[in-house]
Amino acid sequence: MRRPRPRSRRRSNFPATNRLRISERLESLGRGFTAPEALAIAVYAALVAEGKGGYPLEIVPRGLLLAVNHSGDSDSTGAVCGNLLGARYGARAVPEHWRAGVEAAGVIAALAEGSAVEFGPAPPADAYGEPPMDWHVRFYS
């Protein structure tokens, strides 16, 4: 006959209990005021969100809300988590009503697109293999 697992190791089927455990684990990583803590919280939030599954439009908000709803430096942890999930799923995974409120959305989109091109598999290059001058001055107008 199998012995039951100790109470602390049993899994609960109740979402509130699971949320409590997730938030306790998140708080145990620190408050996010140092870079290692902020990174740990952001990565944990992104992994928990992905672990619960779903479509990208469900995963990204879940991860971001987890990253910012704690007792520490939530703007830093949210920014790092947003970068991780954004790199994985793209801007379309962020709810439209969240994107609509961003002041510099056009500039951010242009920078993101430029970064993807410049650091991608085929960056712009002139005859010498260097980025062309128009690439350097595109934001100086």
C-alpha cells in the first residue's frame, strides 16, 4: 500500500490555492530591486504563464500581470518579462487595448523592426560588409 504524500507536497485542484503558491514562490525570489531578482521574477512569471498553456493572447497578459503584481519593483520585473514574452510571441500577443495606450508606439515598432533586421540573419551591409550610412542616419532626421 502506498503512503500518501505529505500535505506540503500534495497538489491542489483549487485555483486560488495554486495562485497562492505561485505568488509565494514569486515573493521568495526577492522584490526585484536588484538585477538578479528582477530577472528571476520575470523569468518565473513568463514560465508560469507558458506552463499554464493557452494561446499567446492568453499567455502574455497572464505573465505580465504576474510579473507586476507583487510587493517589489514591479515596473522593472514587468519590463523584463514583457521583453521575454514579446521576443517569444511578438507584439500581436499583447492585447490591443494595452497597445493602444502606448504613447510612442510608432517609434517603438520602428526600433523593434530595425533591431530584428540588424541583428537578424541578413543584416543590411554595403560593399565592405558594414551597415550602410542610410542605416545609421535613419533616426536622425
